[in-house]
Amino acid sequence: MATDLGELLVPYMPTIRVPRSGDRVYKTECAFSYDSPESEGGLYVCMNTFLGFGREHVERHYRKTGQSVYMHLKRHVKEKATGAAGGAVPRRRNGKVFLDLELNRDFNGDDYEYEDEAKLVIFPDHYEIPLPNIEELPALVTIACDAVLNAGSAYKKQESDSWEEELQVSKHARSLRQQENGVRIPPSGWKCAKCEMRENLWLNLTDGSVLCGKWFFDGSGGNGHALEHYRETKFPLAVKLDTITPDGADIYSFDEEEAVLDPHISEHLTHFGIDMLKMQRTENGHHTDNHMQSRASEWEVIQESNLKLKAVYGSGYTGIKNLGNSCYLSTTMQVLFSIPEFQRAYVGNLQRIFDYSPLDPTQDFSTQMAKLGHGLLSGQYSKPPIKSELIEQVMKEEYKQQHRGISPKMFKALVSKGHPEFSSNRQQDAHEFFLHVINVVERNSAGSENPSDVFRFIVEERVQCCQTQKVRYTQRVDYLMQLPVPMEAATNREELIAYEAKRKDAEENMRAPPEPVRARVPFTACLQAFTEPENVPDFWSSALQAKSAGVKTSRFGSFPDYMVVQLKKFTFGVDWVPKKLDVSVDVPDFLDLNRLRATGLQAGEEELPDLTPPIVIPEDTRDSSMNNSLESPEIDESSVMQLAEMGFPLEACRKAVYYTGNMGAEMAFNWIIAHMEEPDFAEPLAIPSYMEPDLPSPSLPTASPLDNQPPEESIAILTSMGFPRHHTIQALKATNNNLERALDWIFTHPESEEESEAMSDMADTEPNDTSFSNANAHSDSTLSPDQELSSPRVRDGPGRYELFAFITHMGTSTMSGHYVCHIKKEGRWVIYNDHKVCLSERPPKNLGYIYFYRRLSSC
């Protein structure tokens, strides 16, 4: 038999590889679907590429690549026999543990057992060879099979490559001895025992001392008394007081000189009278006992956890498993795939996308979007329990709704690849992730349907010089409307003032804080704040050719098919951590924005001259222009590191410090907040040369850096908006490849018809110069009829909308908490809370963060 198997495998031996250290083995998930070894057909792992495929997709890979040998993995899950001892070790066929995944259903480990089965399958005849077969298989095949079976998760390497280091359990956690000194920590009113500091306070877990930290602990100030206390006592562990929540806390080990984990933190805090399971962080950094609050908590209201919700199943009702702080991704993608244009672009073209996918579909954005969309919309992973299971559960009096859901590991790994924030395991801002996904969709839609067209609109900005009254009109592209929340417009302002007085009194007298009061702000006040003029900082008037006071107003140059409205609920505290306003806004179901349509230059208005501000160059710089053009700029690295420790990208921090003239971290921080939504926010700092164009250097070539070909990625982003490729390249070259400035340049430098025709003729001869406007020819009827060739591709129409979805955040900061979304389907609201999908009884529309409106059809 050994000879027969050896001869059978001889023709395929050159295609069988042993996984190397850098290879990813996808043995838990199909590259095209969410099939796994637990699925009915199991999973096939290619013995050459180590990609995994479900039963309906493995034939495609075989036809495309000619790879014939696959390892078929199958996990059989079944309930333990009656009378089986609880906690018994599950039986595994062949003694192999080849699955590194969680079970797909809510199995209780004490009630279920599983058997793993592996075999080699040779295509196209489906000849099967059970494993292990050490004596009968060639040595190379045996080694390759063993390496595949014992390979770790395909995602572990990427997770370890993330810039965020994984915290380790402190060596002191288990053996920590706490003093019986009767110390009890109050819920508020803390201050350092050695100074008057009331922020950045650390509780020593040995003796209960409350002392201030230093800058490097968490990015805020202090006098270092916590570290000084450790040097005197050698008590190693401390917890930051304003970080304690039911989910954990920030713990620092002075001895190990790093942030650590303490598995026994709940017990250690109880020793000092702190029940962390009842703690809830408040806006001012202090804590309250949830059981002392009569007001229903934000978490209960948003998740509707105090109501008995009915689970729903089937197409469009599939949940997404939380991978650990990934709810920002889940909610965003649920809403996007409820939009017909995204469904059509990816799920409607599923077979074409899969058939033309590259050899490694795990790295292809369109493939993974189609896979995710199909997983959410097919209903294949959202099936109700069968009647026999329900009857059995009722008989056991342990019925609970079973939600399966899909695990988006492959999608998250791809869409967050190279991004310093989204590739980490920390909580993120759903608003920023939405814009990130739209950006990736834009980059990957050249030459094909671009579903993000439905969000794109033109903003007209009117800037007026207050001294001369002259104006300038500019346009820019945007994808969402950001509404300020004016707290001064709260209808319960007197109640808020009274609460604040009681809170301060309780803090000063070290009493429990009063019941929180949530501000109620009318939506009309938010809309009014959006329309009001805002001051333009450092405004340079081209009419005066000097700095002056200027105001700016924004209006809509076009209205998109889908209007996304973000309430600006987050502000920054004294520790520079984004914190959320506790506010309720009566967001309407129907929205009419027609009165906000832009009007352009009005009769009687005089435009500001088209002049640019002069570049002020110091004399010593002018004298040594050649040297300065080659030397790196001076940047205060200490300010850069302070900003980087807050989680901002390093290159963005360098730009912030440079553009604020090394004026300190606070000034640079303000620059970051003002520019963090720009497409090139995290791109490396590009310093323009100080060389004057009319005085070429004799020792340097006259060609400037602007003559270089712009990055293809930047070209793709602008062409995907509908701009001609040649005009895009010209704009990028003129602005040193700055995307935002290039967009402004395009608006202010429309090309002539002759130039457009000439360049179009040239583009016809270039295979890469495909105009995006031809990709969606079938939807031209929805485009603005007066668009010029150089204008972005937008869909214009009436500004009347109906609410169909909203994303809600729970918690005090974008850096923590949880997201859920509500989507209106078939006339009823549905709540998507990770893998759980239920009919909503009381959708909390007044507490939302991001709202999604669809255009009302014309009557």
C-alpha cells in the first residue's frame, strides 16, 4: 500500500510545499466564504499556497492554478452522551488538534465534544488519503502535513506586527501582599497624598496610597510622587484611578517598568473598598456605583438590554462577531451593506469578482468586500434553531437565542493593513473608520463601479474679509456632514447648572456624586450652529495683502443620494483624551436641507484677488538656500514623542510640530485636531525647497521636485472622484503631491475644452489612463447635469432625506466603549449588537453618533 500511495503522489510532489516561517496557513476560514472545518463540507487547504477553501470554492482554485493536492479538515461537534462527566477532556480523532479557532456556535464546553478529522484529497478525481499515514506516505508529504496541522493562526503574525505591544501579566500579580491598614478609597475627591494634584492619580495596590504620576505614565502631568513612593517602599503595582471600569483598568509595574495586566485586579481593588464590577466612569473622571443610579444607564438604553428582544434570522440579518474592540468595524459595515449600491457593486458581481480574483484572494479588497457582503446578505450564516433543538432547550429550561454570525478576521486584517490605529486591537472611532473604508473603496474602484459615489458631495465655502467685505468662493469634496452640538442651547440648562453645582460640592466634600443629568439639545440648534459663520484663524486677505479678520460659511454645492450626519459629541479633556458629551439630540426621521444649497457669487459681491500669501524667508536662509533645500528641517523631537504617545501617527506628529514652528506640544496638538481628517494626514513630511524659481542654482539641476511623477495611489483617489487623469497629474505636480491642495487646485484651475479634448486624445493611447466617468455610465441620470469634465463625480438632487440607520456609541471616549447600530429594514427597526441581531423595541435615536439618511424619491 505504501508503494501505491508513493506512486500516486509522485506526479504532485513538486507542488507540495512545507510551510516556512513566513507562510500563513489559512486552515480556519475559506478565502471566499465563511466556511470553516465546522461547516458541513469542511475546509480544503491547498498544500502549495496554504489558502483555505470551502467545498463550493475549491474547484475554482483547482481550475485556476492547477494545484491538485489539498488537505481536507473537518471538525465534528456533537453533544456529550447522557451521563458524561462534566469537564471531561473532549475526544479528538487521531489525537490531532489542528484548529486554532473559537467554536462558531454558543457551545458550552462541558456539554459538547468534538472530533477532528484530516485527509489528503487529490483533484480532480477526489482521491482521499486519511491522515496520519506516516508509514505509507513519502517523507516530504508527511513533514508537510504535520507542519500544516501544527501551524498557528494565519493572523497571529499580523497581530504581533501591530505597533501596539501586547500587555503581559505582571510577575507580582499572583503573589502581591496587601497591607491590612483599613484604607478605603472614596468614589471621588481624590488628590495626591503629597501634593495637591487631582489628576493623573495612581493607587498603590499594596498600601492604598494615592499619589500622582509623571508625564510618561499616561501623557499628562504630575510630580512623580507615585514613583518616589515605590523607591522608598518597593511596593510594585499601581492602578490609575480614573481608568477603572467593569472591563479592567490601567496598571503599571514600577519594578518591571511597563504597563502590565493583573488577572486578580478585582480582588486587589476590593481590598480597598472598590467593587470594579459596579464601577462606571463618568465625564469628570470619577466613578459611580451603577446600583446607586436611578437613571437607566446609557449602555442599557442603547443596547435595549432591559427589554425582551426577538431575534431575527435570514438574509440581511447576520451578525458580526466581535474580535476584541472591533465593533466600530462591524457597525460601519452593517450599514454600508444595507445600501443597494454597495450590495450591487460587490454581492451583485460576486461571481465575476471571485472568478477574476488574484492568486491570493486574501489580499484583494474587492474579493474580501464581496465575501463580507455575501456573508451578511445570503442568510447562510443566520439560520434559526430547528424545532427539535428548541423543544430540547425548553425541556432543559435553558433556552437562549442562538446567534451565529460571521468572524471578519480576514477582512479586518486586509482593510487595516499598514494603518497604525485600525491594525491595533484598541477601540477606534467609527467616523474615522467610515472615512477610511470610503478611501479604500475609492482607491480600488478605478475602472469599475464605485459605490461610494452615493456619499460624495460638493461643499461650497465662502470666505469673507471682514475689513474689505470682499469674498472668495471655493469648493471641496466631502462624504459626511459634521454637526456641532451647542451645549449652551440645551433646553434643560438650569437643571444642568444645578447638577454641576451639586457635583462640585460632592467632590470638595468627598461625597458620592449626584445623579447625572443629560443635556437635551434640539436638532434645530445643531443645524443652526452649522450654518453660522466661523472665524478663520490666521486669515490672510489678498485684498489687503496682510493678515486680517475673516469669516467662513459652508453650504452644499450638491446633495448626495445618501447623507451621512455626524454629531460632534467628542471634545478633549485636560488630559487630551477625547471625551464624549452626555447629550440627547432629537434627530428627526425626515430631514430637509434644501435651504442650505449653495448660491455662488451674488450680485453686489466683490471677489478677493487671486493672490497667494508671500513666503517669509529669513535672510540667513536666503543666503544659504542651497544648503537649506537639502538639509532636514529642525523638529522638536520631544514634542513629537509626546504626541506619538497619545496614539497619533508618528509622521503626522512630525508635521504638526514642524508646521507650528516648534512652539510646543499643545500648539502641535491643535494642528493635529484641525488636520486629522485630511487624506495625507499620516503621510511623511514633505518640505518644499526654498529655492526661488527665477534664480536657478548653478550646481543643481533646474528641474524641481514637482516634476516627479505623482504617486499612483494619489492619482487613483482623484480619478475615482471623476477628475480626468491628466488634470489630476497636473494638479498633484503643482501642489507637491498634496491631495487636499491638489483638489483645491483642480477647482480653481478648470481646463479649457481644447485642452481637455487634446488630452483625452492622448489618454486614448495610454492603457492606464482610463477615465472613471465611463465606469458607471449606466447611472449618469443621477449625476449633476452641469458638471464640467474637471469637476468631481457627484450625484445631485433634492436635499430631502429619510433616516434609515444610525450608529451609537456607549462609553466616555472614542478610545473605549462599545458601538451598536440600528437599521430600518422592511419598515421595522433592527438592532445589530455584534453577533446578535434582534427587532428593536425602542430605537434610541436621540443618543446616536452617526446618522445615515437616504434621499426621498421625488413625488
